[in-house]
Amino acid sequence: MYKVAIIDDEPLIVEGLSRTMAWEKWKCQVIGTAGDGKEGMEMIREKRPDIVITDICMPKMDGLRMIAGLKSEFPDMQLIILTGYREFEYAREAISLGVARFLLKPSRMNELEEAMDTVTGRLDQENRPISSTGFADVEPELLQKEEEEEENSEANSFIVKNALEYIRTNSREKLRLSDVAEQVYVSQWHLSKLLNKHTGKTFSDILNGARMERSKELLKNPSLRICDVAEMVGFQDLAHFSRVFKRMEGMSAGEYRNTHWGTE
């Protein structure tokens, strides 16, 4: 049986989908519903559905970020979008991120059934045993993993881009990896892996790098003390700021200021 999750902030739609669809026709079972994106992500991580039917315009969520997060963290999961949001570019972006079907409300029953035919067909194909050919003995798990990573590269890049942007914008705050992961709808572990793969850096190094770039601009202003600069970029401890600055820039903050005094 394939597990289905339904996420929508309209209770009538959730109830209607749960009760009127002939789920047994596709060997499916509804294992959970949610009324917003945050609740939906919690349910998905707990119950690991095979198919998710979700709106993209709901409280406590960014639709595209949620789609990218799901396809990156759960590459085999099939996504069907059911929404009243009719912006073409949005739909195009969603499909490029790995959505199987993008349906507009109100959808006809035959559209929903066609979407289910498509996603269950994909799942059947993925779960089909590998035949014993010349390639079957060459670690098929690795071949499948490489294919999945290639298919989800668009979603992964989308996640990393948004995560880096969020880190740069909020680098002055007391930012944690969990804060960023929540913004891009993936787990901390998954985000850490993606950041390292795409940038070659840890979250801490990325955050400190953003703070250092900001601090170098501020140090050109002679009216600001170094301790003021440290606090303005997110460090509460001047000694910590000084250690990080010297490690990342190869000189002390004072030396950098003397070198770049008054430069544009």
C-alpha cells in the first residue's frame, strides 16, 4: 500500500479528498492530513508518505521552498499540487523543482485520477526489482542514488540559494542551523550536507564569512570602534570576533583597518 498525505488549509477539501477518492484503486491509503505547511512538514517527517497532495498558498509556509525541501530530502516522494494560485511562472518553477502534477482548484475528478495514475505508475516503476543483467551486479544502489541526485539537483540548488540568502540577510542575528533549515523546509542534517556539498564549507564558516564581509565594510569607517563593529555583525564577544577575523582574513581587524583606512 502506498501512503498518502493531504495538506490544505481548507477543511472541506481535505475531507473531500479523503472520503471521495477511491484510494484502494491505486493501492493507496491516506495516513495523515494537515492544515498548514509547518504541521504538514512535521507529519511528513514522522509518517514518510509516498505521495503528498498539497496546496502551496497556506499559512506558515513558502510553497516553492516547501516543494524544493520535500524533493531534496525525500527524492522518491511524489508531489501533486492542488491550488487556486494561477501564476504561470510559479507553476513552471514548481514543475522544474520536481512536482509530478500541478492542478488548479476546482479540479475535476478525472484530473485527480490522472494525477494518481501518474504518480503511482512512477512509484511502481521505482519499486520494480532490478533484472539480473550485466549491470545488476555493479552496485545498483549507487547507480540509483546518482540518478536521484541528478534529478533533484534543481531542488538542491534552490534550497542552497535560499539558505545562503537567508544567512547573509540575517547574519547579524544569533543564527542557528536549525533556524535556516526551518526556512527552507529541510532537516538540519540535510541542509548541512547540502551546504557542504555545494560550497565546501560548514554552516559556521558560511555564517562567519558573511559576518566578516560586513565587518570589513564597517572597519573602513574610523568613527566605529572595533568592539562596535564586532557587535554590529553579530558577535557578542570581542575576543571571539578577533580570533575569527584573523583566522579568516590572515590579519587582525586593526591591521585590516590600517591597511584600508578611508578606502571606498
